[in-house]
Amino acid sequence: MHRYRYREQELYCENVPVATLAEEYGTPLWVYSRKTLEDNYKAISEAFSAVDCTICFSVKSCSSLGVLGVFREMNSGFDIVSGGELHRVIKAGGDTSRVVYAGVGKTDDEIRYAISHNIMMFNVESEDELANISRIAEEMDAIAPVSLRLNPDVDPKTHRKTTTGKKENKFGIDLAIAAQIVNNIRDYPGVRLIGADVHLGSPINSPAPYAEALEKIVPFILEHRSEAAPFTHMNCGGGFGLFYKDEAVPTFKEYADTIVPYIQKLGCKLVLEPGRSMAGNSAILLADVQYTKTNGEKTFVIIDAGMNDLIRPAMYESYHFLWPIITDNTPNWNGVGETPADESKLIPTDVVGPICESSDVFTHDRPLPPMQRGDTVAIFSAGAYGSTMSSNYNSHPRAAEVLVSGEEWAIIRQRETWDDLIRLETGI
């Protein structure tokens, strides 16, 4: 998160003190660095430049129209998993011919919507889905481009809730079944089989699982490639790692050095679907301290952001660096921030939210500077699966979002109001 820095004891996003944003828009508040989004897109593009590569930003990781607009300006494609996400891409001005549609449960209406907007391809998750897409495309007098999402039964060594490439996962098609589908592809006249897809999960902090998967997928493609199934595209999904704390995360080039030779062997186009690795360290979540208390030797800091805003710690036991935005004990920065200047002044602290759930906790006994009511804290590495997974649980309005660019900023999502919470309800 090198676009976030403490200057004279105050946290900045690019060239804007984040305290200014908190004062103007209130908290909780999402703050995004435009330059970080641009830097990461360029870095992936350069790393994979040896092959014809289409980068499709994963909308599920961060679906704000303002963020999607940044990637649209970078000529990014988009990876979607619902009709609603396609609607967002369209509203953000995205090129639908660079959209890949994944997900196991596409409805008929969503399929029609995607076909009518000429997306690049569907990632097909089952034979039943393939038959349905073919049927709908025929009814629309269209041919739907498809890619088979293959399940290579590879363990990516990530969180059990975010692994997608093993046999016990709901995603993808077994290779033996996929071979039967390819051999019978002419039985589905409404589709054109142009690619194979493999997505293993996220975050994957090693290139090795990609190699293990491609060692199985490449021979499959070479054996089954034909005029009816040309396999012109290989989709390697996303899942590249992100530095949250002390992970040994490979560079984009290290991932590319593993993946690219397989793509060159196939002589096809590459599609990537990164999300977390492009958006994760672009944003922080700002929250105000409401109260502090002690229960015996236990210190609690209660903030106005909760698991309804950022659910990752409650859902995945994830680590997010957290620190006051104005402090005389600034961290010795290493990209996210870890070691404070003076550890002797820290107190083991539970930072918790307002939600009536015992799991609404951001830190457990973490050494932090003493805090008091009115202080503002930043929760780092919050750009991926942050705002996009937020909810109105306990009837909390969702937070506002701000995009910073250099010394300027723009509000890209207004804060919800209490009236917004009930706007679509009718009562009795």
C-alpha cells in the first residue's frame, strides 16, 4: 500500500490527508487510491505481455462504478458472476465484448441478457448449463461463445472457503466428463466452444498450483482440440496473492513466468480474472472510535464500522492492519505497516464493531496505541471483498466511498440514509 503514507504523524492517501475526507464525509468511509488501481493493472499487463492477454477485472471483488470506471479507462475487460454485475459494467461504460461470465447458477434471464450484449464468453460450469445456454441462444437466433470451466482437482493451499479447484468444490467440470462434452459438442448447436477455464481459488501465494493445474489442462486441450472445439482461449482465472501482513507473495512476473510457457505451448490467447490483487491494497476503511472500555485486564475499542461493512475478519478470520490515522507512534512502513516506532507504548486491544454478534471483531489482543473517543482509525487492505460484501445487517446504512487521485478526490458512492433502508419495503 505504498500510496498510503504517514507524513508528520498523519496518514495520507496519495497527496490527500485522509482526516480531511473523514471530516467531510463522515465515517465509516471507504477511501480508494486511483493510482494504486492503475499501477496494478499496468503491472499485470507488463508481466504477461509475452502473450496475447485480456485482463478481466473481477467485478465481485470490488463492484463500485467509480472503480469499474478506472479499469474501463485502462481498457480492462471484466469478469462477472451475475446479471447485476453485467449491468454495473454496462453502466460504467465497459466494453461487453471483453466480458467473461462465470458462476455456477446463471438464470435464463441472465443468460439472455449476456447474449444480447455480445459478451466475450460464458465460463460453463456443467453439462446441464451448456445445454441451457445452447437452447436459449438458438431461441435468440444467436451463437453463444463458451469456455468449459475445468476442475483439475488441485489444492491451492488457501482458505477452505475460497478454494474452487478441488473435486469437492461446486465449481467446474471433471476432466473425464469434460472430454465427453467436447466429443459431443456438435449436440449443442447454440454454442461455440472456444476455450477452457481453470480457477483455483484466492488468494494463491505461490505459482505452483497454477503449474500443477496447467500440467493437467494443457494435455487435455491438445488432445481434444478440433475444428468444432478450437480452444483459442485459455482462461487461468485469478487468485493472485495479496500482501496483508507478512505473506511471501510472488510478483506478477513470477506468476507470469510459470503460466506463460503453457500458453505459448498451446498457441492460444490468455484470459486472466484478477480482482483481489488489483483492488485489495487500493483502499482503506475509516472508522471513528465511539467508546473504549476495560473488562478486567481486557481493553476494547469500539468503532462505528462493523462486520456489516467489512465481513472478512468474521467470515475468513482474515488479518487487516489497523492503526490511528493521526498518531505520534507511526508504524515503520513496509507496504502495509507493521512495526510501530515505539512498541513500549502499545496496549493489547480488541477493536470491535457495533454489530450484535460476538464475531464482530477486527483485532484480538493486538498491540495498538491507546485510543479514545473521537479518534479515527484506518483498516488497511480493504479494497477487495470489502464494500462489495457489505450489508445492512442490524439496519446500518452502507458507507460512502471516495476515490482519490493525486491531490483531488471525488465521492463515488453516497452514504445511505435510514430512509434508504426501507425504500423498497411496503409494510402492511
